[in-house]
Amino acid sequence: MRLLSPGSLLLITVFAVLLFGGKRLPDAARSLGRSLRILKSEGKALRREFDSGRQAPAAPAPAARPAAEPDRVVKAAPGASRTDRAA
């Protein structure tokens, strides 16, 4: 069973020429070919990685930071007013 008959291929070609124009059609086909080539190579690389059982190296754990010292709060003596503390 054929997917596309010669008549439908001709209709698709005529539609593509009308849509893109004769000058831009080779550029569009070239970029489509490049995209398919890249997709195919990435698929092969992914398949090789999966078949070999390797996994991508995990990101290293962040180094533990030392606990920061809390800010020291100076409390005023009981009964002191705000103006006494500023001085």
C-alpha cells in the first residue's frame, strides 16, 4: 500500500512552489535537511547512551556553608529610654 500517489506528490510540489516561491524553496529544503540530520544524530547519541547503561554525570552536591553567626542584639537596661540607648 502506497502512502502517497504520484498525483498527490505533484499537488504537494505545486503547493510548496506557490507557498514558498521558486527562489526560497531550495533554502527551505536545505534547512529542513539540516534539521533532520541534527535530529537523527541526537537520537543516535541518546540511543547509544541508553544502550550502554551510562547515565549523565550528576551535578556535584553544593559545598556545605558554615552556619552564619547570628547578629548580636544589644538590649538596653530596663527602664532606659530610646534616647539613652542611642547615646
